[in-house]
Amino acid sequence: MSKPAYSVIKQPIFTEKNALLAEAGKYVFEIFPGVERTDVKAAIEAQYKVTVAKVNVLNTKGKIKASRMQRGLHYRRSDVKKAIVTLAKGQKIELA
């Protein structure tokens, strides 16, 4: 039994690079930690009514940033888990 889509997918990620990927049928989503490829595939197919050909998952480490308010203070952004979903030929998702 697969998990519901709201407990797998946090949000789609909109960037210029991801817009170029979308033209090739690849969409990028932020997902929750501990989620597997099969869960992502089932959630995308259920939520968007498309056929998923392939799912790539990657963990991105948070960057260390300097504070603009307090000199010498550094903080670390959160780690992000992403899924790059490739759809079957001829299908697309309307996100915006």
C-alpha cells in the first residue's frame, strides 16, 4: 500500500533550470526525508494523472550562509531531498 501524495511530496520547485527540464518532460519536486522512489512514482501518478517513466532522487546539503544582521554569525540552511520525475513521452504537468 502506498502513502498518500501529501505525505510524500512537499512542493514543486520552480527555477529557470527546472523550467528547461520541464520542456524535456522532467519535473523537480521537494519530497519528505525517508520517501522512496516507488512512493514518489505512485504519488505523482495519483495526484497529476500522468504516467511516470523514471524517478531520480537526490539529497542536497544546505549551504552555510553569513548573517547580514550580525557580523561573524554563520547559519546553515536546511538539507533538501529532491525527486526528478521523468514522464512518459507526450505527457506533461501543468504546475503554475
